[in-house]
Amino acid sequence: MSAHKKWTSLFALVMIVSLALSCAAPTPEIIEKEVVVEKPVVQTVVVEKEVPVEKIVKETVVVEKVVKETVVVEKAEALPRQETLYFNGFQWGPVVCWNPYSANCNNAMAIAQGDNARVTMFETPYLYNMLDGKQYPLLADGDYQWNAARTELTFKLKEAAHWSDGTPLTAEDVAYTWATHVKYNTPTGAANKEYIETIEAVDPQTVVVKAKLDENGRAVNPLIVAAYVSSNYVIQKAWTQKLEERTGGDATELLADTAEDVVYSGPYHKFYTDDTKVIMVRDDNYWGQDPSMWGKLPAPKYLAHMIFKDNAAGSAALARGEVDVSQQFNSNVHLLWLNYGLPISTYLPDAPYHIGASLPTAFYNLKAHGLDQVAVRKAIAIAVDYPTIIANAMTNQSATFEQVPRSLMNPTPGEQAMYDHEAVKDLQWVGNDIEGAKKLLDEAGIVDTDGDGWREYQGKKLSYVATCPNGWSDWQAAIEVVAAAGKKIGIEITTNYPEWAVYQTVVTKSDTPLPPGYEIFMMWSAGTGITQPWGRIRNLLSSEWVGMPSNWNGNWGGYVNPRVDELLKAIPNETDPAKLKEMYTELVKIYLTDVPSFTLMYRPELFHTVNESVWTGFPHQEDGSVPPIPPMNCINGWSIACLYNIRLVSP
Amino acid sequence: MRHTIQQVFRSGKFVVGFFILVAMLLIVIVYPLIVTYPPLQIISQGTFFPPGIYVNVYDSIGSTRYTLNLENAAANRIASKLSNNDRHAMKDWLVAAGIPENEIDINDTEQLLGLWKGNYDPRVNIAGMTNAQRNYYIRLNNSLQGLLSTEAVIIAARNADIGALQEAGVINPSDYVNVNQVPNVRVLPLGTNSFGRDVLTELVKATAVSLQIGFVAGTIATLIGLTLGLLAGYIGGLVDDIIMFFTNLFTVIPTIVLLILISFSIGQEKRGAFTIAVVIGFTSWVWTARAVRAQVISLRNRDHVNLSKLSGHSVAHIILTDILPYIASYVVMALILQISTAILAEAGLSILGLGPKTTEVPTLGLMLNWALIYQAPILGKWWAYLPVILTIVLVTFSMNLMNTGLDQVFNPTLRE
């Protein structure tokens, strides 16, 4: 009894103390970013010595001590704070590989192909700039040229471009990269082979990308062809051949290769990684210091990314100045400078703090009872309290729907100009319209017939579950607000948060109807890129995704509209801006009339919060850079230009 | 019986613990009768509003206006917008912009603001200034607008007919309203949380739910432990061996691990407050069973039990009338401890995100969990987590205190 009591009291005490500690004190200081080097060498020595077991143990202990001491020495000298730029929010687990062909390396500091490709280690011919929607040459020399029929895209490569092994980077490398993607059906190959026929080297400096043609002899999708040159890396032919040789031509093995020996063209490469950090170091022989590109080396010698447990830990590190560039959701970020006076800032000085780029969206299961009725879908959508979602779930880090009226476009000026605002004005809603929603339902004859307070459709009560993955805190908070709206208009909406592993399997299985419990569910939509807004609209509305066994594209609710499909097919080949605007306006009209899904908030492509304790000169609104440097954490697409602009606060 | 209760209430420790618990129970019961707001309603548009009295600005414009001539009003107004640090920062900027340092007197508000107004330009690029500093000066500049004005502020309303603004009222710097006369005032003694809910109202509800979880779990655990302990101790032999086999098995598995595994496998959708209570109850009966068994074994061979056996009473009868009363005091103490352990276990589970699901009921653990997710500790929003921690501390403290008090009364070895 007494022993147990003690135990309980002790447990209570420990619990309380730990609660208090975890709350009151900031997370323990992270050990300085040291580099462990000696250890493997020393271990080999131990193994080689053929001595009795006990002796090995003893020796190992001694060895450990040596290692520790080495670390202490290294700690002081290895990563000088004044030469290192620290990140958070990209890497949430240990790095698996350095293979640019693979999409599963979990190597966010080095490998991420896409509209705003990460160009620290591997490089794309062009760099996309989300602020002006243009592609700027990196490996390429000057703008690319379409032929008259828009079926062939030609670009030159810079003479100065060379690989980390010193050999020149040529058109042959570009062509061979594509050939390898197709041959081994890599994710890049699979995503583009319907649109790109071949990529050929005309001469060592000239590349021609030939589009696949449709039955009319036009390119199937020139948008995707143009996006390819700023989304996908150029990988060295010689290294690829070496890789093919050692993997014996097996696609699975080729993609699974860790590629520690990979040859790269970018300014940084692997320095050190383990379970807690990723560190990249500058290649002082980088070709980009040639006057034809940057004319100098990027400012930080090291790029380092600590692996944090969660957002809260990352935020604490940012506040302490241990992180310079933060790509994560820092709740109530403005309090860091308003209340604490920390040298922290975001791209915009005031709410919404970031440039919204993607539209987190609530999808309806269009086969659920009652949700096949537009009146029900629209009623829920217009009753939702969006200002509360934006103020509470996003802590105001999203533009409001008064500022940017809802459509299919993200809040960037380029996309906003692509549809006729006046024409859809009557269809747009800002939320909290309880009376309007009730009226809509009453008019559709969807009323409460049995007096239980909930409306019925065809005699059956309207009762739904709103859901999103567990632990996705801002989405969960948003879903709570959606559920609250249901109660106000007589539709029962409860919430549920399955684990992500379960959630993603259910939601992306588009070849069977969604099970009960997934009537209203949240997913994302595409951000910025050369194919946008077309690509985003296609993801949200195209019927081509319905029936896919593993659908990671969109339209998870199963919306089918032949007119939408027709428009989506026509847009990529349309070059007349007036006609494009007309088509986009029609799509927005259909979307806001049919309400197959509805946007809950705007979200930045990447969060971009910087701490200027050590480095300054990061991009911000009206920073005077021409072309404007986008707030993309200094390592994505054109935002890499930021690394050549930043400087030390106190050199 | 009466004597026992009198004895118990003579123990100072028990009385203190008892009164804390009763006070909390009373608050939990009475508060919802007085404050009838739904505990989970989202009221604030924005997170973590600080504690205070919220007065409706719109209503206060229309309320009866009183003129109070208070001395420090203007000074307070300026101090709230312009701290000493701000004054130094303004001086730094002005010096960097080329104003001679000796011309700037940071204590002379009027002169300082005059210089500032005449020289500050947000577009001027001062060497070595970070963007964070630049933003700071822009914010400061905006907040200083009209700071020294002594003129009245005019309230305007849009005329529905002509669409133009029309004067609707004038507010002088010396105008006051009486808070009691403003129709819409909401007191938020503990502010709002990450969802925008009233923390105090939610805390009261959460305490009620956590206590319920504690009672349910504690009762289940005690009942199971008691039954198994009585059977094992009294019957002995093979029954004892089997029961102790399982008890020992459960003893070696850490409860928290079991709890985590079971809660996780139940899945979020089925985890209500009651389910969690049952899970906790079914995993924490072990030590009660062992302790009860030990007590019963020492009772089993007492004379009155043997007499009862000789009289031909059934096993159930003997256990209920000849054994149970002798360990009743012990069982009550065990129950109290089980309840407090269960409340802690719920808090522990919820912090890991394995507590009851969020929509229907708040619990103390869930409130802590969400405060942590929305980084309340980093942002210094103490009202979102400190009151919750204090509540947990008070509940478990009061119960442990009661338990110690009871122990002193009933345990002969501790009796003074």
C-alpha cells in the first residue's frame, strides 16, 4: 500500500513537473551542429584487432572516449554559425538516398523535382518564379523557343556549365536523363511520357524537346512540355551509365540505389547526415560563379537542417535563433516579433504574412445520401464561418475571402487576372450565410419533417461525418468549424480524425465509392507552377481521375461534368489570352454553381519565415529585387537567387 | 460507523483534501448553472485572446457617456503606444538618418514626435537594418498616428439612401462609459484558447469529464481488483494460482504501454470519454488485486471466519459478511487512489493524442494537448495551459491528501 502510494505520488509529481517543464520552459537546447568524422575509422581498427572479447569491450570504451573528445573539438570548429544557414520544416526524418531518379529519398534539402524544383545539388535548365510566373535560365542559355506549331521546344545550354567532376554539362546529358526516365519508368518518366515524345541533343549545346502529338497533329499538352524544363533535373550521362551498370538494368534497383557517388552540377552537396540532421556544403568549384550566371558563389558555406520532432519544437528553435529560414506553420507567427521583439519576419509585414498559393479544400462525397443535391452542398458551403477558420486555424496566415473572392485561382495577381471577376460575382460567397443556406434548403424541399431538429431528404435524416487526418492541427481546427456550420442549418455534421495511413488509403482509392465516414473530407490542391491554374483545375474537377485505383491527383469526391473535361482539354493548346479568360471564367462559374468541393482557406506554397539574428537580406515585399525573388526559402526555383543576396548582420 | 466518520474528520490531512475536492465538485456542478454558455462554442475569431473583460465597442458608442477629467489620461494614452524602448529606437533611426544626436530629446514627446513626423520615411534604406527592424519602424509609425491629438473623434455611419458617410456621433478624449450600462459585456477570466473557446467554461466542463473518467475507471479497476483479490485470497489453491498468474502477467507490463497500445488500436473514431475510462479501468486493477489478496489471506484464518465456516455459511456469505467489512476501509482508500491515477492516465494519453476524440467532450488532457499543438507555451499564452495543470494538480493532490489522512486513521501501525 504505502509503496504503491509513494509510487503514485511520485508518478503524479513526475507528471506534473514534466507538464510544467514542457510548458514553461522552452525545449532543451539542441546540441551544437557538430560533425562526427573519426568514428568509422576507429571502429575498423577495433574489428581488425583479433583479441579476446573482453579486451574488445574494454578497448571500445576507450575508443568511445576518444570519439567524444574529437566531437568536442569538432563542435567548436566544424560548422561556424557565421557560415551556416539553418532551415526547418523540410526534413522530418533521416535521409534515405541521394539518387535524383528516385522520388523516395526523403532528402528534402537536395531532391524535390516539381514546379518549384529544389536546386541546391541538382539543377534544372530553367528556374520557375512564382511571383511573375516566368522561367529564368539556369543551365540554359537564354529563353527557350517554340517552333511555329508549338510542337518543338528548343533551348541552348550555357558554355560554362559543368559537373562536379569538372566535365562539361552538355545536351547529351539532358537527352540521356529523359531516355533513362522513360526506359526505367521513373515517376518523372511516367508523369511526362504521354506529353513528351523525345528529348534530343542537336549539338553539345542545343536541346530539342519534341512534344507528343494528338490526332490533329498538335501537341497533346504544350503546358506540360514547357513545365518540364523548369521542373526536372539534368543528371550526368556518365554517372547514369555507371548506375545502370551496377544495377544491371533493373528498374527497381536503379530507383533504390543510394547513389552516394552521384555527380551533380549544383552549388551544394552532401557533407554529413544522420538521424538528427542534414548538412550540405558548398562546392567552391561551382560553375555558377561564372559571369554568365551568378558571377559569384552563394553566401553560406553550409546549409543545415536539424530534424525536429514537430512544429512546436521547430518554432522554439526559430525563436531562439537556431533556425534562419523556417518552412513550417508557426502558429501566431506575428507574436514572435510583436510580443517578443525577435528579429523575425515574414514576406509580408502584416496578415496574411505569406503569399497564398494553394487552396486546401473540403470535398464532398457526391454519392452520399443528399450530397448528390446541389442545394445541400451549396448550403453547407455558404454557412461555414470562413473568417473563424482563417483567424483561428490558420492564425490569420491566409488571405480572407473578402480580400480574394473564391474561384479556382490562387491569390497571386497572375492567376487572379485569368478570370472575369464581375461575371461570377453573384456566385461567390464569403460564408456565415445561415439564412441564405436555410432558404436554399427550404426552397429545395429539404426540410425537417419529423421535428427532431434535423432536415430530411427523401425521408432520411441528413447526417454526415466531416474528416481529415489526425494530428494535422490546422485542418482539424478548420473541420471543427465546418461541423459547427451544419448544426446551425439543421444538418448533423460530426467530426472524425483517422490516422493519415488509413485516411490516405481510403481517400485515394477512386475506383470504389467512399465508405461512410468520408462524406466531407479535406485534401489539398496544387500551388504555383507553369501549368497553373490549368493543372489545379484539372486536379479538382477532371473526371479522368474517377476510377483510378490510386489517385493522388484530385477530384476525390467523384465529380463528372463533360463540359469541364472539354474545357480542360482545350485550354493547354489555347494561346489567345481573351479566349483563355473566357474558358477559365466558365470553369469558375461551373465550380461555384455545382460546388463539388469548396475551398476553406488559402495556404502559401511554402511558409517562409526568417530570423535575422545572423543572416539578413532575405526576400520580402518591396525588397527591390528585379526580377522579384519569391519567398520560397532560398532553395526552390528562382528563390535560390536569395542565397547570392543574403549577407551577415554583423560580419 | 458514525464513530469512524468522526475519527476520519479529525485527521487534518483528510479534511484539507476533502474540502479541496468538494470545492471543485461544487464549482463543477454550480458553475454551469450560472454560466450557461455551451462549453465548446467557438466565440473568438482569433486564437488566445488574453483574460479580461470584453466590452462591445459598438454598444459603448451608444451607451450613456460620462465626462471624467482625469489627470493621467493623456499620459497613459501615450505610454500605451510609445514605450521607452520605442523612444530609444526612434532616436536610433533619426540618428542613422542624419539628425544630430544632441537635437533629440527622447523624453520630450512632442519634440520627438515632431522630428519623427518630419523625417521618417519607410522607403529610406538605412545601411545594416534588417527587414525585421524595418517592419518594426513601419508598425511604430502607424501606431503613432494621431497620438498627440486632443480633438474629438467623429463616428460616421453610411447613409443607406445616398451612400455617403454622415456624422453619427463625436467621442471626446475625456468620454467614459460605465461597463455596467453596456448591454454586451463578456467576462473571460481565462481568455480564449486555440479554438477560440472560453477557457474557463471549457475548463469547468473538462474537469467534470475528467472526474467522471476518474470515477468510472477507478470504480472498474477497484471492482475487478477487489473481486479477484477476494477470490484468490479466500479460496486459495488452484484458483489463487490462476488469478495470480494473470495478475503477475499484468504487473510486469507497464500500464502506460498497455494503455497506449489499446487506445491506438481502438482508433480515433470510437474513442469516447467513456471508452477511455473503461480502458483505463481494465488496465489498472492489478495492484488492488494483489493488495486485497494479501489482506484476505491474513483474515482467512481468524476465529470468526472459522466459526462462520463451521456454521455452514456459503463462501459468498462469508466473503461478504465476514471478510469484506474488515477490508472496507482499505478498499475506499484504494478507490480514491485509483481515481486520481485514472485522471492522470487520461491526461497522459490525451497529451500523446490518444485521448477521447475532440468534438463532443473536452477533457483536461485534451486541453493541454491542443495548447501544446498551437504552441501556447512558446507564445507565452499561459492561460491556455497553466489553469489546466493547476486543476490536475489540485485534483490529484486533494485525493492523495485524503488517502494519507485515511491511512493514518485506519492503519494501526501509523496510528498516533
